[in-house]
Amino acid sequence: MPLQYEGILAEYESTRRQSTVFDTSHMGEFLITGDCQENGLDRIVTQPLNDMPHKTCRYGMALNASGGIRDDLIVYRIADGEWMIVVNAGTCPKMIEHFTDHLTSGALFQDISSQTGKLDIQGPSSREALKTIVPGIEKLDYYTFDYFEVLGQRVIVSRTGYTGELGYEIYFPWERTPELWREILKNPDVKPAGLGARDVLRLEMGYSLYGHELEETVSPLEARLMKFVDLEKDFLGRDALWKQREHGAGRKLIPFISETRRSPRQHHPICTPSLEPVGTVTSGSFSPALQKGIGMGFISQGDIQEGQNFLIGDEKNKIKACWATRPFYKKGSLKS
């Protein structure tokens, strides 16, 4: 996926107003068979899996022994004893090792990443744009999936996404994905979009990104993702997470809005009004919706209070910002 096609702002506007298609074939996909509790799958993921209805998706994380996030992922329950796991591209090699290390000998694990292309169609008009290519697409509810006939192939299509808009993800045979890409773009209401627009869209929703807000040294408690963790079930890293919860995390992730259009940058220090460094920016961008700079970053517990102003920037330039709430953008068509 390139940084941009027509331009980041143009692609952003197309996603918010009509629809765009993103090539996310770089993501990793695994197939796993067997009972999720007997084969060890349930213990790998922070969310319970056994109660998932067929053809639903569930977001969760895989942790290391210290409670740090090895990856965030989505689990697809295809049928009894049939699962698909979608992981981030950059973490795919280590996640293959993680799954094969912790699944039991009774589990069948297949890495189908190199055989699977993936196209994401996102935007308020995405359902209408896909109706002719994917008949029956309108039956999908949020975070569900089904099998559909697409260009003669029976494939999984899910109603998920990363932009805050109504959207779908099509898992397609790798060698035929360019053909599907061209077919989707025959519709004049669909434009191609790249990594730049995708990052602005996800940041306006306050979604965390692996390698920015999430990594092996960050726990779900620090990243404020505990709603995707069930501490009542057994999972790898649970004991460490319990201890951190009891004793308190040393830092936490906060969203913020700057007073100007200037964009904060990753790794910029977050400082108190008296210029005391208390944290670091993890993601930052100009928000077209708010016409201001927005971002997220980690701060030490107790150094800045909610609603308090603070400063962000390098030694030469500082931006005044205030603690905000997620999502920054609240008008999306996500559940339309």
C-alpha cells in the first residue's frame, strides 16, 4: 500500500464522504482448527472465544509473559473448531512462532498470508458500491462475516475496518486480487486510498496502531484497552497484568488536541506548563475534521490531570494542547 494516490487529504475526504479501497494484502492470516480451549487458542487471546457465535469477529490481544502486547488481532469464528486469526504485517513472523509455541499438538495451524489478498472498502457509500460485486452484502452486521461469491470465488467478506466509517474487508486469492481491485474501481464513487489517509482516519477515531501505541513493552492497562481483556479467564500474561492492575501502571495513554493546526509528531516530548517532561507522543496528525492537530501519547501517572493544558514539541517549537476524549471524530457511518 503506497503512502498516497491522489493525495492524503483528497483520499481522506473520499473515505468520509463516499468510499475508498485500501490494499491491505500485507496483513497476516492464520487458520486454526480444533476446540479453542483444548488446542490452546483461547489461552493465547485476551478475549474469551468459546462464546463467539459462528461467523462473528472479535478484537483482542496476544500478550507476552510480562503482560506486554505481542500483537493486537481479530479472531474470526468460522464454525465449530474452525478459526481465522488476522494479525499485523510487521508482527506476522513472530506471531507464527508465538502461535506454534503455545498451541497444543492437537491443533492444526496454517499460515495462509502469502495466499491471501485483502481489500478494504471503507466509507458511507461502501455498501452500495459493493452490492453488484458482492450480492447480499447488506445482510452483514457490524463485526460479522460470511462467505460470498465474488468474481466466481467463494470468499470471506467481513464488516470491519479501521477508519470509523461503514466498511468491509474482502479476503481474496492472492493472484486474483489485482483483478478484484480493478473491478471495484470501475465504480466512479470509489477511489483508491493509501497509508497516509488511513493513518489520519484511524487517528481521528483514536485507534491504537502497533509500533506506535502498542508494543511488547506496553500493557493493555497502560494502553487503556482493558475492555478487550477478560481477567476472569486464563491467558498468557494474565498474572503480570493482574499485578500491574493491583499496584498501578506507571504510565497511561492519553488523547489530545492542540490549540492550532500544527501537528504533533511521534517521539516529541509531552511537558507540563513549567516545561517538565512527563511523556512522549506516539502518534500525531492534522485532523481535517477538527481543523487542529491531534494525537496520542503516554504520560506518567499523576503528572497531568484530565482537562489540564500541557505542551508538546521539540526544543525550538512547543504546541499548547489539552487532554481530549476518544474518538476525536464522532460523525462516522461505522454502524450505519
